[in-house]
Amino acid sequence: MSEERHSSEDKGEGASDKAKGRIREASDALSGDREKKSGRQDRVEGARDKAKGRVKEAIGALTSDEAKKAEGRSEQRKGTLKEKKGHLKDLFK
């Protein structure tokens, strides 16, 4: 019985290590996103997101997929916000 408990403790520690590794990877990925971007970069990303959103919305309309249409509209809004963020960055240089 103590052997079973010991092995389950090892599994718990392994899971904990895996979780810590995932957290570290996510943190590294996010810190890469936190690099300062120029306003122009934000505007370009926003335009790209809007274009992707229009394509997704059109595909959703053609296939009668309401979820895809909603995803496309959401992506367009995200792109609009990025573009506005870029304009604000340029404004406050």
C-alpha cells in the first residue's frame, strides 16, 4: 500500500512539473507578444485580421455555418480594434 501511495505521489509531482512547464511556455509566449510594436505594425495586423474575418464570414454564409459567420465578425472587430490601437500609438508618439 505504501508503494501505491509513493507511486501516486510521483505521478502528482510529475503532473505538477508538467503544469509548471506549460505555465513557463505560456509565459514565454506571452512575453514575446509584449514586445513593443509600432503603430504601423498594429495597423497592418488589424487589416490582416479584418481580411481573415471577412473571408471566414463569407465562408460561413456560403455554407450556412452561423458559428463560422460569428467567428468572422468577431475577427473583424478584433482587427478594427488593433487598427485603432495603431492609430492611437502614432498619435501619442
